[in-house]
Amino acid sequence: MGQTKDETRKNTGDMSQEPQIVFQNVVKYFGNTTAVEKMNLTVKKGEFIAIMGSSGCGKTTTLRMLAGMETPSEGEIRLNGQRINELKPSERNTPMVWQSLALFPFLNVIQNVEFGLKMRGIGTEERRRRSLEWLSRMAIEEFAERSIDQLSGGQRQRVALARALVTEPPVLLLDEPLSALDANLVVRMQGVLSRLQKELGITFVYVTHSQSEAFAMADRVVIMSKGVVEQVGSPQEVYRKPASRFVANFVGSNNILNGDVSAIDTSSVIIETEIGAVRANLPTDHEYSMGVHLGLVISADAMDLSMTEEQSKDNQFRCRLVSESFVGAMVTMLVETDSGIELKIQLFQKELDQIGFSENTSSSGTFLWVSWSKSSVYILPQ
């Protein structure tokens, strides 16, 4: 299902400047399977854009078409105004950093970095100078003469980045480059990538399945499902205002309820849901009538928990604890309402301490109360 021109403009922002990358009605078939369907997407120069989705959604195929490793079945891809559908990868100057890194084991560190320059006919002294400069920027110049198998995962990642960036490309493609690293290295490399992208002004197109990576680094996020672009927007827009039920589910920490409008006043709408009546702010950009069926999204981090009922709350429901997951300072709690519906709540440990919550308290049969404000309820587009 493709996007209209108006939808494309809305999703891709201000079009007054010539975009650097354009996907126009791009389709990719593999036999009878549609991997990418009617993609319309523009990327501005110097933008960091992340493409997300579950396995098989078409995100890597999209990246490979941009790199020249796959040819679109229909539509057109343009780079700096030039149609590139038929150009070979070597003719595009869009290097890719692979998930596997694809470093040459028979070459040492600096030889790996020099490789692209050598293929371009750059002289020995110049390519050595530029390669050492990039190893220095990556803080690994001391490893220049080491073999690849003598490096840690993070050091190899920096070599792969240096090899890709030493040619000073206008666009860098990254295919899940941090997926093989452990958690502390991922955070460190996110900082490296973000800093480099801002310093260099190079356009980054980054494919990942990790929400935390995409939201931490990208200017805009593209969410794909079954070859279709479901939403394009800033991380904040995608997280707080998902365009569809799929996006709301995909971004993770959302509670999704369904219900029918049962009352409307000047500022609020009440929706009768599976857990009871939920009050939400009346949106100014939509008109609702009695009985209309709606989908509601309440983020887990927008919910509060208390040991006693508080009459002042917009929305409050009795519940019992099902499970809790402690990750650092944050606790994700799964609770069950009296109606049997499970909800996710994310709170800091100090917040739980302040309300007097303990595992013994909850497991003894004491009721808890989950609540949220009406402004925290997002009504999914119909």
C-alpha cells in the first residue's frame, strides 16, 4: 500500500531543499514475494535516518537497493538528483558497514583501511596519511600494524568504520553494525557514531532491529512491516504518536486498549474499554461521535502505581502484580486488572520505594491501583 504525495510530504518534512536520497514508488519482488511495496521516502543531506522492523520486513532489502546490491523491480531511486537504479555499487560512493564487518583477515588494520583508497588509485603516501588520520580519529592508531584477529569486537568495529569513511563518502550505509557487540560496547559505539555523523555532516542510513539504537541516534525513524512503510517520524513522534496499531505494538512499552465512545464533553471523551471507562483529552483534529470504535495507547512510562485509591485521578483501576523485571534503576511491572487484562508499567525503583511497594506487600493479596492522566491517552488514527 503506497503513500500519496501529500502523505509523502508530511512524512518526509520540508521539501524546499533538494533531498539527497529519493525512493519514488520503489517495489522489489523476489519471485512471487513482495519484499518492498511502493516505497516513497526522501532523506536530506546530513540526516541520520534509521530503518526499523522485524525480520523480513524489507529494511535490509531497502538498504541493499540503495547500495546497488539489489535492483528495484519498479520505481526509481535517486542520489543527488541522479537516477542510480542501474549503477554498480562501485559507481555510487555509498559504502556499507556490515553486521559481520567483512574485514579482510589477510590484511592488517591499516591495509584494511587503505583498501578503498587503493581501489581508487590513490598513491601510497597519500592513502597511508589518510588512513592513519582516520585510525587516529577512531582512537586506534596504535593498532595500525596489528592483524584483525588480534582486535576486540569494538576495535574491529572502529576499523570497519574507518575503512568506510576514509573515502569521505556523501552517504554511509550501516546494516545492524552493533548487533554483535556486548551491551556496554553498544552504548559506547552509539556515542562514536553520533559524534562522527554530526562532525562530518555525512548522511547515515542505518538499519536495525533495536529500538534503543534507533531512538538514541536517529533524526528520523522509518518503521516497516511486510514491505510497507508504516510510519516515518522523529523518535518522539513514533514513540508518543504511533500511526497504526502495528507501530504501537512494535515500539514496545505501550498498552493498547479498544473501546467505544460512551460520552463526549467540551474537553474530554470517555471510551468504554475492556478494563472499564477510560477518559482521554478530546483531540482537536478529529471529531468523534457516540459509539465510534477506537484504539487507545497508553505508554508504560506514563502510568503511576499506588497502594491506595486516589479519587483525583483521571483514570484509575484496581490491579494485582503478576511479575516485575528489574533493569538497572528502572522496573517494568506487569499487573492484572479486575477484568483480567494485563498492563505494563515502567517506574524507577525510587518511585516504588516512595509509595511503599514491596514484593511481600503485593504478593500478600493487597490490591494496587494503576492510574494515568487523560492527557497520557493517545487515540490511534482511525
